Amino acid sequence: LDEGDDEAVYDLVEPLHPADIADLFELVEREYRGPLARAITDLLGADVLTELNDYVRDDVIDALPAAQVAELAGQLETDDAVAIIEEMEEADQRAVLAELEPADRAAIVDALSFPEESAGRLMQRDLVAVPEHMNVGQLIDYLREHADLTTEFWEIFIVDPQHRPVGTCQLSWILRTPRHIALADVMKRDQTLIPTDMDQEEVALRFQKYALISAAVIDGAGRLVGQITVDDIIHIVQEEAGEDILRMSGAGDGDINEPIRQSYSSRVRWLIANLGTALVASSIIALFGGAIEQLVALAVLMPIVASVGGNAGTQTMAVAVRALAMNQLTQSNTRRIIARELRIAVLNGATVAVLTGAGTALVFADAMLGGVIALAILVNIIIAGMAGVIVPVTLDRLEQDPAVASSVFVTMITDSMGFLAFLGLAVASGLASF
Amino acid sequence: LDEGDDEAVYDLVEPLHPADIADLFELVEREYRGPLARAITDLLGADVLTELNDYVRDDVIDALPAAQVAELAGQLETDDAVAIIEEMEEADQRAVLAELEPADRAAIVDALSFPEESAGRLMQRDLVAVPEHMNVGQLIDYLREHADLTTEFWEIFIVDPQHRPVGTCQLSWILRTPRHIALADVMKRDQTLIPTDMDQEEVALRFQKYALISAAVIDGAGRLVGQITVDDIIHIVQEEAGEDILRMSGAGDGDINEPIRQSYSSRVRWLIANLGTALVASSIIALFGGAIEQLVALAVLMPIVASVGGNAGTQTMAVAVRALAMNQLTQSNTRRIIARELRIAVLNGATVAVLTGAGTALVFADAMLGGVIALAILVNIIIAGMAGVIVPVTLDRLEQDPAVASSVFVTMITDSMGFLAFLGLAVASGLASF
């Protein structure tokens, strides 16, 4: 690429699998992505684009002229084309849409009319839907005769005259059934219908719960308007499940291909929030300045109380955030989970308190100091356990994402309560005075 | 249930979807799971069992006699039966295996011979494999005639005389092709083969990368021995992606249905490890006891430096752990990612340092103290950014799970370095002396 020898580059890349070409784009430095895209435009099939990381795809798409992007989008399934076009700037979007075939354009404009991350954006319009009265033989003939039908389907949808889905039929059932049998006798009537406005996270949970391979998407009037297939869902499951770890740590999107400025702005926000919570903890310490001057051991030991409490809080919080994301923690079992976490916190707190208390009493030759730190740790771990469930559950009830803001609150609680319990008990026990 | 009125319970549960019956078991208190299972044994089909959370399933299975479990296992696909039986105690395992039909028993014993979490455990043995010379019509006739074949398949595998896979054929292609065409002309030769000993996480990544719906599993000699379908993969993706958040926080399995004793023992281990790292930080503070006695503001401010550094380290670590899990962070781009994180750390560090430094200088009316804390924060955030990438990458190179132990190391580094930088700079600048 450095030598501008595009042909040599082309020859090198040509034998690769589309998914591996996608990997190649992710591996090269950002400034090479444009030239590489231009050098191997012919090889940039739909299957390469769908495999690309979102940020890398933006780099690639930016390097290509609108006509080229439109041609690629035309080859893609609607959902994949939408994924590419929704990320573009408005002017570029219009340029690409103008170059598209009218049918493709209509489908994409229609999809863009649904809210982001909804089933309407995710669905593809190409599907096979047939009336109830067909039999297996007629269906097979219909499929063979209509060359323009999609080949990307795993189930047939059976619809009534109003185009409302009444059942689905796995292809394997059709292949194993004699021609004269009616579809109505083979199909499964019990199906999972997805409204166009359902959130993609909820769609993914349905797919998992009912082990679906594809599902019918219906509009407000109950008419079949598209299908969602499991290959699109697997990416969502991966993303949503992985997002929580990044959100909890305040790392924003957390993609290694995200531009630095964007990573900076999403992360620094949380660092500043963290600074705020640290100030709360600091002002509690400041209250006990006199006590620390009298007994420096307090300054040496206080971070232990806060740190262990913070860790215990994070553990419980991770469990709660995960259970909320998977719909396992609901109104009906919240109390039971809080009771469960309380019991674990008492066990954990007692263990760590005994260890730290005994160690401190020995090292500082001061039994009272050992007792104070042990009690402070027990109290802080119990508070941490409660905060670790109650904070994310409360955020969830308020329809906030529990993964995003829980950390800040829980850390603030465990830090402040840790310092308060330890320094407060030290003063109360007469080890030091204000 | 309390009244022992099993019939009424049965009538209430009967109309529910299997996945909803599974949810019901998860919602009721542990002690009711056994009685509930005994009351509705007839409704406990294979589809309920496969949807149950692992811990809840153990409760249910424990309540049923071996003959009942064997009957259920016989209805399940091999992979699901194995998932149930591998969790049982050895004596119970033997009892259930003894009750199974010989063919089912052989398949399950065979599956149990593969390592846990390997493709061999995950695969199902039921699949449709046909020779190359068949044409579409012959295949359809074969499928119609052999009533004992599985209906759970999405692709046909085409094999050579040695039973080695040579291609796959989506069912939709077969349905759309005239009878006289040879399968060899319809099938896709380029396929993703999974060796029986591949780790399930790696299998899941292949499914995502190549958007597979099912894949052939081969033994050491390259012979087709089973298939893995995407519905089993979606659970693995969910689990593996979600596990990292729990591992990073040291919450073990982190399942809300896990017995309390197990949660206690997995969490307390990490709290004790955390105690160890807190001791390192404390001993650094102890070195500066004299300085703190002279200037209590140091004790008030030092947690801020450690806390912000810890947060910055966790952000970077979450990004790195996630990128490692998705195979995005590899040998070839490690250096680039470290350089990227360094730049973000400098930006974040400078922003937070200026804010904190200015605030401190104002509140304490001490410009030197402001300068010291600003510099300490900048240094600690840069160290945190580097540690956040280097620690997980190093653990990964040593073939350790980066999600498990990174936290402890990174926290130790950011806490210790935070205290050392701040207190050390305070002494070096002459604000206080040892």
C-alpha cells in the first residue's frame, strides 16, 4: 500500500474469506483503511461489510464514493444495509439513498422510520409467506418457480388472507412430509410474534428463551412485515452482554477501534463523577483530621476498610446487574435476593473482619484498634452488599440502565461509609478524639 | 403446594409454555422446587428442563427418581442430556445411566468422554448426512422414507465414502432446486469444521464470525461425528460475554440461584486477595507516617488520587478484557492499543489533574499542594492506563483468563502508585518531611 501498488495488494487479499478480509481491515492502522478499501473495492462484498466492526466500517465507507456504497447496500439484506446507512452523516445518507434502486431505497427509508435498536430496524423484509390452504407439494413448486425469492430463510411463515401470521413451518418438516399433506397440518401454530417497536434487547431475550431460529415481525395491525433471524440476534446478545462490563466501569462504548477523542470524552465524564464521589469521602476524612493527627495508624489503615467494602459492593452489583439484564431479578424475587445477599455479606464480612482485626491487633499491639477495624469492616461489607443490590434495582425501577450509574453510587457509599465507620468508631472507642 | 394439593397445582401449571414453567421454578423458593417438580412430573418435558437455570435444574433433578430422570434424558438431544447428567453426583449419574436405553446411554457416555466445555460435549449426534452422488429428488425421498431421522436440522451435510464432510447444503437451497440436480452442484464446499476438542468459546466465535446456523463436528481422523446448532451457541455467547463482568469483580459464577455457601466461598477468596493488595497500599502510607502527622491534608486528599486512578485502570481493563474475549486484541495490534490507551490516559489525566489541582489550591490556599496532587493524579492515571492493558494482555499470553485476576493486580498498582506518587511528591516538594 505504501508503494501504491494496488494490484499486488489485490492479489494478496483475493484468496481470503470475507470474514478474514474484515479482520484485515481491523488490523491495519486507521490511515491505511481508506487506500486499502479503494484498492480492493471489487472484493468488498456484502459479507465483508457486515463482518466489520462499526468504527472500522465507517472508515471504509467514508473512503468509497456514494455510488459504490449504494451498490453494496443494494446487495445487502435490508437490516445490514440499514446498519451501514444509519451511521452515516445526513448528507452522505441522502447521496447514497439517491443512488439506490427505488425498491431498495423504499425498504431502507421505511426501516429508518423505526426507532434505533428496535425490531423494525433489525428485521429483513425478504421472507417466504404462503397462504394456509397450500399443501407441501404446492409450496415446493412455488419455491422452485419463483426465482426472485430470498434464499435466506429457515422457516416458512403461513399467513391468513389479511397477511396475519397463523403459523410457522421449519424447512426440515416440509422436506420430510409427503407432497399431498396440507401445510396447515404440519405447521406449528404456537409462535412468538415480534412487534416492530420491540427493543432489540427484548427481542434477543425472546430468541434465547424460546430457542428461535427466526421469528415473524408484525405491525400494529398484526400483519406480517418482516422476519428476524438468529444470526442477527447473536451479535446483539454478544454486544448487550458485553456492554455491561464496559458501562459498569464507565468505559463508554469501549471499542478498541473507537476514535480517541470519543473514548476520551466518554471516559473523562465518569472520572469526573468519580472525583465527585471521592470528594465526599475526603470531606468525611477531613472531619476526623484531629483524630488522625493523634493516631497516624488511622490514616494507614483506613484505605483497607474502604477498599474491601468497595470490592464487596462491586461483586454484589455485578451479580445484580447481570441478573437484571437477563430478566432473572424481578419485582417478585427482589426481597429474596436482598435477603440472600445480606446473608452472604454477613459471612464475608465476618471472615474478613476477623482476619484484619487479628492482624491489626498484632502488628500495632493494640487490641482496641483491631476491634475497631474489624467492626468497621463488618459494617461496611454489609452496607456494600445491600447497596450492591438496592442501587441497581432502584435505577432499573426508574427505567435507568443499572449498569451505567450503579458503580458511582455504590463506590461513593462504600468509600464514605468505610471511612465514617472506621474513624467514627475510633473516636467513639476513645482511641482518638476529634 | 403448602396444602399438598398437587392436582390443583397441576391444573394451574398445565396451560403454560415450557419456557414459562421453567421461569416458575426459578421464581419459587428453593424448598418448593422439589414438591413442585413431583406435583407436575408429567409436564416436565425436555423443553422445560433445557430452559432451567443450572442451579435450579439441580434442585429439580434431585427431587425426581432416577428412572424419571432417565426417561427425560432419553427424550432430550444428546447435548442437553449431557448437560443435565454431567452436573449430577457420580452415584446418581450411574443410576440414571443404568435406566437409559442402550443407544442413548452409549451416546451420553461417549459425550462425557470429551473434556468439559468442548465441542464434543456440545454437539448432538443426530444429523442428516448423505453421500455426494445423491440428487435433490433422492434426498427428499430419503428424508420422507426414514421416519427415525431427527427433525432438528437446518443444513444437510454431504460426506465422502470415508464419512468426511465435503460440503453443506441449506434446506432452502434444496427446496428451491429441481429434483434432478445433483447435491454436489448445490452444496457449498467452503465450510467451517469444528474439531471435537475445540473449546466452546472458540466454537461460539466461529459461529459469530462466519454467521453459521449449524456446523459439522469432526473427530481426529476428519470424520463427521456430530453437529452443533446455533441455538446452543446463543446460550454460550450470553454466558461467556456475561461471565467477564462477574469474573472481573470477583463474584465467581455470580448466579442468583447459586447456593449461598458456594457464593460465599468464591467471593471471600477475592476479598482476601483484595485485603492483601490493600496491605501493600497501607505499608506505603505507613512509610510516610511522619509526613501525614505534619500535614493532615495529605491523609484527607490521598484517597482521591488512588480512587481516580483505580477508576481509570478499571476502564482500560474492561476495554482490554472485552477486546481479548472477542479476539480483537491480538499480538499484531497490542502495541497500537497500548499507544492508543496512553494517549487517552494523558488526556484524561491532564483534565482530572487540572480540576483537582485547582480545587485543592483554592480550598487549602496552598498552590504547592495543588501542584503536588495534580502531578500525582496525572502520573497515576497514566500508570493506570498502561497497567489496564498490560496486565490483562500478559495474563492472556500466560494462558490465564484475563478477566479473573486482572482486577487485583491493577487495583494494587493504582492504589500503591497513587499513594506513593502523592506522598512521595509531597515530601520531595518540601511540603512535609519523613
